[in-house]
Amino acid sequence: MCSCVRSSRALSPVLRPARLLPQTGYRLAGRGLWTSPPCLAVGGDSTLLPLPSQARVVICGGGIVGSSVAFHLAKLGWTDIVLLEQGRLGAGTTRLCAGIVSVAKPISIECQMANYSNGLYKGLEEETGVKTGYVKTGSLCLAQNQDRFLSLKRLASRLKVMGISCNVIKPKEVAKLHPHVNIHDLVGALHLPGDAVVSPPDINHALAVAAAGHGVKILERTTVQQVLVENGQVTAVETDRGSIECEFFVNCAGQWAYELGQASEMKVSIPLHGCEQFYLLTKPLQDPLPPDTPVLMDMDGRIYVRPWQGGVLSGGFEKNPKPIFTEGRNQLEIQNMQEDWDHFEPMLSALLRRMPSLESAEIHQLVNCPESFTPDMRCLMGETPGISGYFVLAGMNSSGLAFAGGAGKYLAEWMTYGYPTANVWPLDIKRFGNLQSSRTFLRHRVMEVMPLLYELKVPRWDFQTGRQLRTSPLYDRLDTQGARWMEKHGFERTKYFVPHGKDLLSLDQSKTFYKPDWFDIVGSEVKCCKEAVCVIDMSSFTKFELSSTNDQALDLLQHLCANDLDVPVGHIVHTGMLNERGGYENDCSVVRVSKNSFFIVSPTDQQVHCWAWIKKHMPNDPHLHLEDVSWKYTALNLIGPRAMDVLAELSYVSMTPDHFPSMFCKEMSVGYANGIRVMSMTHTGEPGFMLYVPIEYALHVYNELMSVGQKYGIRNAGYYALRSLRIEKFFAFWGQDLDAFTTPLECGREFRVKFDTDTDFLGRAALLQQRQDGVFRRFVMLVLEDHDTELDLWPWWGEPVYRNDQLAGTTTSSAYSYTLERHICLGFVSPPPSPEGLPTPITPDFINRGDYEVDIAGQRYPAKAKLYPFSSLFTQQKRRKEDMELSNLQRK
């Protein structure tokens, strides 16, 4: 630390910061607490407002998140809303928030939430009369290296799709926008002119004023102790001042959301953990910094800087964060915690490198405030599984201010309509389960998460903490054979297998937006799947068994599933479970094991969501039973033309299509093991079989497969090969290509809908209406042309798609096709609206006759759009090649 800064700190008295912008709505009371608006709650030592005996919804948490939920529910016409705060309104993390509202977020739904928040905060002052300190500053995301610059270019492409203004600029332009910035080590930046700064406590105050104006009752100094539940439904909230009967409860308790979930009558898993977070406040500079000076985000330096009262506010995300509150709740309001200058020094050094003119600045204060983080850096939103009416909005990962407006809006819509108006699956609390509730796991994971917020994240990066939590019985066996691992829903899954003699360390450290070092390895696995036989351990798949004494199981599935499940025993049905809008809540394979028993296989991350969806619609019938059997079976995918030879030799049963037709399931012996469920499907379109093996037989069956398969060229393969194969075959996956807003008609799956029966099912009416009105977007395959795999940037997902130079859609997933030797992207395209602004039905002509381009970090590559699977495309290309060769021979 430079001597001048240290001395200025010593000369400056340590003052507690009241707020981030001067002369705004809140004032400091004599005891250092924010004064509350008298119309909302108590002020000073006056008597507490009476506790109502009942309400429709109770919201716990008077910070900006809880206030936003109350505001948006009231806007949607809700009455009988009660907002409870254990201390004083906005006296938690909201009071110490840095006040930056930026759309520079890693995933699209977060960008949308931040963009909405910005617009909301901009108009709050006019709506409520409360000064909010809103200043449109814009922001500059700096890049010190080419990889960071590429990530910013990819972000710019996504933002433009959403209509958000942004510009990729050169270092000299950075200097013009922010004269104090040292640009000598920059390669470029992303300018976001619409970003802003605000006073968070005053935004919170304004939201509370607006909510109170719509009838919301706000009570301070009222602690929620537990939520009472009866028959899986919220019935009441118990506080330190009595109980409130209610239908809905919203946990917006921030730092204490985890503890509140655990304290409830039925425990609720809310996986988040607190960390200390630091920022520095300076006194006004000699030439005071204008309030509209752009915010700096120097992610390679791990710091952000914003103007503050003529000086700066600067914080960051250090490599060695300090977790707090692992032992649980120990205070009511979050007080200013201890300074730690040694801990902050790397960020201070980065600040002085970026803005050398600050060396003469005097320090006002180093602020230490807690912030909560989640296991995957995304907030927690939605209704909890197992308890109807219990909603959560928490775990903001230091973006509570930026997200609060949009997240509050989406949650209020969810509670009102049963779903939000955007796909929020990446934020849905049901992406986690009880397995992520361990305090040890959360403490270790957030120590990795906090630095990752500013870390450069290239495609297919993996968390390093909290690993080997869920593993297949074959984990050690596969690990010794060179398996490289990734994690999904806590389960270890193989990416690929490193051949003997390869440099493992360099492969593990290979991080790039270009051609990855594993390219040839995965290519050899794909080749083996197509020409010989491979084994992929897919034990992480979600597996349920639904059974009944009579027809109850079939009746339930016929109601939930779009496809017809009334099939002969042994048949496999691919089907979606749809919502009332016809969108996919789940995409699964269902086997009719016996007349009244069904085996359901779903994606790994659907374990909690799918279970909750089925249970939500299950009648209360003791003769109907749903069991999660994911842990009971090891799933081995035997892919390739020689798979039938391997299995035939191990079972002494003919496995040819004549004896074992496609989409069929038999219980067989494999080696010495009985009761193996063998299914003629591979999730890739390639020939082969899925084997669901009771876990006690897993090692034996695997060893037998590898031993007998040697003569047929068997080898291990991983999920990267699987991804390439399924995208070649135009297979859509839930969570990547399909979501709750995608219908079967939009992705070419009308043949999987039982329109020709009288059986009603969820979503039927919506699909019939869509079939009548027309489809306004369509899932397509885009084959890149004039794209150099060796030298050009690769597509990964989320790239804009242009048709005839007009934005038409985005990609949802992509992979390199080793068969066609080109990249393939899957995604959705839509025609432009009519002159009246109405959606236009899409036609095959629109897709087939357009000139398409895929935008990869600002560079457009031509592509051919297709509506049919890759296998058909490749067959046509192969036939043309053979015709050309025959023609050449004839000419000779």
C-alpha cells in the first residue's frame, strides 16, 4: 500500500457511512438507524403497529427484495399483503449495497431482470415523490486480455438481441469517457450507456411507499420464527408477536433465509451462505468526480469503481473471501463489521493501478458488509418443492439491487398466474435439492463462487469445490482409466477419457473460446460410437417408478403426458409433461414395466422439479405410489453397431432388431447379474442399448461388457461425445433447448402428441389453439459454412441468428459434428412481426429460403437452416458424393 494512502487513512477519522448518495430520502437517526416513513411502520420508540390475525400473503424481509415483491404483488391487484421486518426497514444488506445497476450479467434472464430494474428505478421518484438518487452514468467493462475481450463481445451480442444499447470500444475511447482511467494495459472495453447508480436505501423506501399506497401493511421489529404447514400447504406464520394465518409465504430474509427455512415446521432447503464483502469510500477528490462519471468494472483486476459524493466507491471480489455466519443467525440488524486492510490491500492496489490519480485521495472509510451467495452464482426464486404456497426470493450474489426489481416482478407473476412471463428455470430453487443444504458444502462452495463472479469463465468450466458428492459405483474404476469429470446436480459425470500418455495437466487447464484441446479425444470417442461400440456411464439420470393397484398410475400419466402411455407392456414412449400453456415442464422416457407400473427417466437436473410436478398433480390416493429410484440403478449406455453383439454374447439372447425392436424394454440377465432392464434406445439416435443395472451388480456388468467387448473394439466415452451425437441427430434436450415456454409444435414433435385420441391431458387445449393459429417460432438446425474450426471462434450457445440480415432468433446448443466436419447449432427462429406489430406464423418456406448467419462475438458466419435431422442431411450429402464419384468414373 502506498504511504500517502496509509497516512491519509490514519489522518481521517473512521466514520460510519450513512448512505451512498447525499441528500436523499433517508436520514440518520440519533442511534445510527435509518428513520422509517411514519406511514409505513414504527418510528423511534413509538408503539408497534398491531399484528393482523390473518393475511393472504406474508413476506419476510424488509430489504429491497422483499419490498419489490410487495410492490409488484400490489401492482397486480393483491390485497391483504403483510411485509414483516425483524429490525428496521432496509437496515440489512440493502443499507450497505454499492448502488450499481448494471446489465452486464452472465445469463440472459439476469440481464432482463437488471434491465427491468433500471427502468423501474428510473421512474420511481416521479411515481412516489421519494428521491432515489438515480443517476444514469453508464458503465465500462474493461478487458486486459483478448479472452476477456471476447467474453465481452459475446455479452454485447446477447444484449443487442434484448434491445439493450451497448458498444464494443477501444482503449482510447475509454479514456475519453473516463479521463482518470489508466488504459495502458487494456485491449478494449464494453460500454453500457444505460447503466446507472442509485441510493439503495432510498429505492427501498420508494418501493415501500408505493406498496403502502396500494394497501400493503409493513411492520418492523417483528421476527418470523417459523412457517406452519398443514397437508403440504402454508397455513400460518408464527412471529415473536403472535401468529398470522395466510395462504402464501415469501422468504426474502436475505442472510437469514437458510436459517428461516430450516426453522420452519417442514424444513425448506434454501442453499446460500454469507461472505464478508469490502468496499472503500474516499473523500471528495481535489477535482471532484462528476456524479455521472461512468462506473468501471475491471473484472481482470477484480474491482468495480463508481462515483460517490465527489470521490469514489470501490470494491471487488477477492480470490480469498471470508465466509461468515456458518453457525447461523447471531444478530438482528447487520452492523458494520470490522475493517480488514490487509485483506483489502490487493483490491486497493488494483484500484491505484487503474486510477493512479487516486494516490492523493483521502480515505473516508473501509466498509465491511455481508452478502449471501449460492452454489452456482444464481439467485434462488420460486415455489419450494413439497410445500404449496411457500415461495423464496433470496441469494442475490451481490446483485440484489440490480435484480430486485425484475426478480420481484417475476415472482409476483409466478404467485399470481402460476408462472412468470419469462423462462426463469436457471434461477428456479427446484434446480437444487436437500443435497446442497450441508453447511460445510455451502461454506466451501461460496469461497469459490465469490471470486468466480469476476473470473473469466470460458465454455464448459466446472466448479472445483463440493465435488464427489454423488458418484456412480464405477467412479473409481473410470477414474483410473483417465476419466475427466464434470458435475451436474451434485453428480459426477464423465466429460471424456484421456488416452494413456496424454498430458493430463495441460488438458485440465485448457480454457478457450476456440478449438479445445480435447477435440481429437472426443472425435475418437464419437468415431467408436459410430463404427464399433462405446460405454457411457449415465447413472446421474433421474429415475422414478410410478405404480398403483389398478389404473391410477396410467390415468395420472395420461393426464400429465402429451404422448399416449396406454401401450403394451415393455414399450418405451418418449413424451413431454406439459403445462397448461403447452410448454415442456419435463421431457422424459417412460417404460410400461407392467400393467400398472411405469419407469420414468428424466434429465439429471430434473430430479427435484419433475418430482414436484408429478406430486403436485397426484391425487391423494393410498393405492398410487411414486418412488425416486435414481440411487437404485446404474445406467450404462452401450452405443454403436456392435452393441448387439456384445449383449448377445453376455446374455445368450439375440439382440437383433427382429428379436429386440427399437423402443422396447426387457428385463434380462447380463453376465451373472439378473434383473437388468435393457432398453433399445441410446438418447443419441445411434444404435445400441441403455442398461439400468441394480447398483450391487454395476461393477460386474461393466467389467463383463469391457471384457467381452474387447474383440469388438469397445472403449469408454463421455458426455461430450454424447452431446455431439445427439445434436447431429437434431435431438432437443430439456433445460438447453426445451423449456416451459416451448411447445411440441414449435420443435417438430407433433407426432409425440396424442391428438388422435379423446384423452385429455395438460396443455391439450393450448396445443389445439396453437395448431389452429399457427406456430410463430420454430426449432431449427443450423450448419455453419465458411467457418474454420482451427482458427475461428466456436459457437457454444446463446449466439444471435440472423436471417436476411434481420435478427431472427438465438442458438440454444451447439456441437462440432465429426461426421459432417462442421459445426451444428440448434436454436429457434421467428419471422418478423406483421406491419400491425402482430406475430407472424412461420412456414417451411420462411426457413428454407432465407440466408442465415450466426453471430459469434460480433463476427457473422453463414449457415444453412434445416428442419430435418442430421442423419437425413448426411445421407443426402453422401448420396451426392457417391453420384459424383460414379459420374467421374463414367467419364473416365
